[in-house]
Amino acid sequence: MKILLGFMWLLHWLPLPILGRFGVAVGSLLFVAMPKRRKIALINLRLCMPELTEQQRVALARQHFQAYSRSVWERGILWWASEARLNRLIKKVPAFPGQQIAAAPTILLCPHFVCLDVAGAATAMEISASSMYVQQKNAAFDKALRDGRSRFKPSKLFTRQDGIKPILRALRDGLPYFMLPDMDFGEKDAEFVPFFGVPAATLTATARLAMAARAQVIPVIATFLPDYQGWQVKYYPAWDNYPGDDITAATRRMNEFIEARVREAPAEYFWTHKRFKTRPEGEASFYNNLDK
């Protein structure tokens, strides 16, 4: 891993158009070399986008592998490039809402698009924040990831084992919480609400945190700019009347928002995650026979 990290460090000096094209080429190879992940992506796309032909879904899955690979190699720029270079490459739309964030406890809602680390870096260059963190198995990569995410303003990283209390304290102390809400962690603290029309175990933590901390929810999504020009980070208006008094309805509203954003940049959503792994009682898994 140290050799790979050293290679990433060397590559981060390349112009982005060259580095991005290198990432796309590697992604094309991974699409062939990782059949299990390819099958997961195609299962998800069949469930979520049945209106497409199988040929279109295969093409979209290949584009996703290319985008994901590209985002991994371009992460070297986020970890080691100067702030001046990052500010040239990151286009914030609209301008960073610093005054609005300072005015009230804030949850920055960042779904799993491949460029989510760009959204994190764009935010961290402006303000301190907190976020959930999953420790990586490889110590060298874990250190690189932690150092890369905390190299700008001071930040706090929590684990799922920490629970909700330290996050609430941070919110009440004025530290925004950078939240990744859309992975399947099982039935605990989750409800089955539709995602592209398919019941999906969805964490209700966004609504519950917003209610408990009286926090506003500001979605933020990063996507690639065309022609390898860099990235766009879009800060959406805070959601009105969220979460209301119905946690399930608020969670459904969140999924509907994510669906709409996925349709705008479908290749950049994280399709290789088993989003529908947890099923309602009595339903069979969608992901059987992946090894065949």
C-alpha cells in the first residue's frame, strides 16, 4: 500500500486532464477484472433503472467504474496539492454558504457520489466540521485518508460506535456535521423506504439528528466538470420544514432528493455498494449467486 500511495503522490503532480484519463483507463480494466462488483452494479441498475435496456445499463456500469477509478486517483490532488490549485479546480455553486451555516446548527448532507471527498475538501477549506469515519484495514491507507481529510481546518471524526451523542454535542457547539446518509447498514436505526421504487433499509439518522439538534439540512454534492476541468461542488438550499413530525416521511423525502440528483449524474453514483442488501422479512436477497 505504501508503494501505491507513493505512486498516487507522484501522479498528483500531473495535469488533471492526464490524471483523469489515466483513471478512466484503469476503470475500464477494473470493469473487466472485478466481476463481482460489476454484477452488483448491474443488479442495482436493473432495480433502479428498469426503463433502460441491458446494453445501456452495461454501458452505464462501465462509466461508473471509470468515474470511481478516476475519483480515487484524483484524490491525490485533494490530499497533497496546494489550496491554490484546489481552488482553481473546484467550482462552488453557489458561493460557499458560510453565513447561513454559522447562523444555525447544520447538517451537510452528502450522498455517495464518487466525488464526495471533493465536497469534503471544498468544505474543509472554509470551515471546521465533523463527520463519520470508518477505520480502514490498511494502516498506511488509513493514515493517508485521515490526514488528507483533516489537513485544512481542524475537524472531528466520529465512528458508528461513538453513537449520536457526540455528534449532537458538536452540532450544538456550532460544528457542522458532514453526513453520508445513503448506505445499507442493516435494520438498526433504519426504516424501509423506497429508493427508486424499491424498499431500501435507510438510516433515519438525518431526520432524527435534525429534530434533536434543531438543525438545518443543507445538501452538498460534488460532480465532475466536463472535459477534465475539475469538479463542481453544489450547495443546495436548506430544506424547508425538515424533518417535520414524521420521521418516515422525512426519510422518504431524503431518498427522493437523492434519486433526483442521481438521475442528473447517473454514472457518478456509488452503484457497486449493495444498497438493497437488507430485505424486509420474507424477501430473498437480490445479490445471491454473485460468484457464478
